[in-house]
Amino acid sequence: MADYVSLTDMRRMKITVPHLDTQRRIAHILGTLDDKIELNRRTNETLEAIPRGWMAGTLGDMSDLNPESWSRHTRPDFIRYVDLSNTKWGRIEAVAHYNSDEAPSRAQRVLRIGDTIVGTVRPGSGSYALISSEGLTGSTGFAVLRPCSPMYTEFVYLAATSRDNIDLLSHPSRTRRSGSARR
């Protein structure tokens, strides 16, 4: 089998061409689709230029950073501890159980349902998760973002753990140059 078609062979080929009426109908359909694509493109440009009800902001506008910590006097008798090493790419893989006096000194962040935790030590290693259980205590190696409203929960989690923002946390010099993490 040849890898090419010679000019001589091309001249001998028979090609079936639709009748002129069929060609015009096809051209009309394609033209209509082109018009629709152009209209959608212009609509998207308009929506992106003037997003009604939107405003620029930061995660700090929608969440509180590290809102609660245990003290020696408020620490519960029993600690269910979430550590950086057991939190990977959105999953808490293990929870360690300690009596209060045996818990690591890092076991201080109070975690509530809906909180987003993001590891601040080597953030690129994927130590982040959305808290879905009550009664957990996190390491001080986590930044805890607590949404100001339950309706912000998923947005805060997705924004804080987006690849771009994890990359910014992994390279602090980029964060300083750009001014803040992206929303």
C-alpha cells in the first residue's frame, strides 16, 4: 500500500458531488452555525466585561483565617487530631486519637464542618481538605479558612485549593509580586 497518491491517480479518481440544491442547503446550515458561534462569542465578551453583582475581592472577604484555637484551659480531654501527613489532595486519610495531655503541641486548630484546611508547610504536597466531621483538631501547620456564610463553603474550598493558588502558596515570592492569591 502506497503512502501517497500520485497526480496521475488523482486525475482518474471519481468523486461524487451533491446536487447544487443540496450544496446550497449545507452552506446555509453552516452559515447559520457560524452566525450562532459569533453571537455566542460576542455574548461571552459582554458578560465577561460587565459581570453584574460581581466584585473583586479576596478569600479574606468570604472567610476568617484561623478563627479558633485551643488553649491549655479550653482543650478537650480527648483530641481527634488531623495532621499534615495524613491529609492529601482533599482527603483526610487518618485521624489520630490522643488524650489531651498526650497530644502533640501542634494540635491546636479547632476545626468545624465547612472549614477548609490548607497546609502551609510545603503546600504543593497537597495537604488540604474540606472538613466534614465535627470534633476534629488540626495541626498549626494548617491555615484554617472558615466561611463567613454557609453559602460560601464550596467557593472558599475551591478557590483556596485551586492549582493556581496552591502554586502561589508554594512560591511565596510570586505571591508578594502579584499582591495576593487569586480568587
